[in-house]
Amino acid sequence: MYLLTVVSVIVLIGVLCLYGGSFRAIVFFLDIPTAVLLLLFTMALLLSAGMLKDFNNAFRLVIGKKKVQGLKELKRAEEAVSLAFRMLISEGVFFFFVESVIILGRMDTPMALGPNLAVAILSLVYSLGAALMLLPLKSILSMKIQEFISEEE
């Protein structure tokens, strides 16, 4: 069921591109270096916070049908997802401003402003898209916590 969220975000981008004129506009949304940098930075921050394993557990608890072993495991997974959500938003804004400073520092060629600004905005798009995909995961974990607590009573 969670994969429906991922598919819906991808379909939404496709529909918006079609609405914008042609399906070839999807190329404007592809920037592999920004996506990889965002992913690596998020994983490094989760690792430094000691939450990378719990973040991985969140996916296994929701998608992989891993059996819940305790309330502590569920709460740590929920906290890891919340942390990743906040990190993604912060990283997107941070990357955008850093790239904007670099762009403004190289205003020698005004013709390059549009494409360079589009790449800077993609860091926001990617981080917000990833954050959107984490919201249902967090909600499912919250429901599992409530179910676990009610089963113990």
C-alpha cells in the first residue's frame, strides 16, 4: 500500500509535465547529482544521529511485513522517520540557498541564469517529494504504535 504513495508522486510529476505542454518536459526534472547528493547527505546525517538502522526498520515494519518486537522498536522507527522528514526539508532549503549564492556569484552570463536556477530549485523539489513520501510512512507507524498499545491493555 505504501508503494502507492511513490507511484502517485511519480504520476503527478508526469501529469504536470503533460499539462505544461509535452511529456518531454520530464527531462527538466532529472538531475542525478542533486538527487544522489541529497540521498547521501540524508543517510550520513541519519548515521551520525544513530538512527539509520531505525530508519531502515521503519520500511521493513511497514512494507516488508516484519513482525513488531516491541513498542520501543516502533517508537524508534517513528522518530527516525520524523528526523528524516525534518532533515530532508532542511537539506532542500540549504542546498537551494547554497546553489543560489553560487549562481548569483556567476552572473557573468545572464543566459545561464534560467537553467542554473532550475537546478537549484530541483533540490527543493526532490527534498519535498521525498518528504511527501515519508508522511504516510510516519502515519502508518503511528497507527501501529496505537494498535500495539491497545493490544497490551
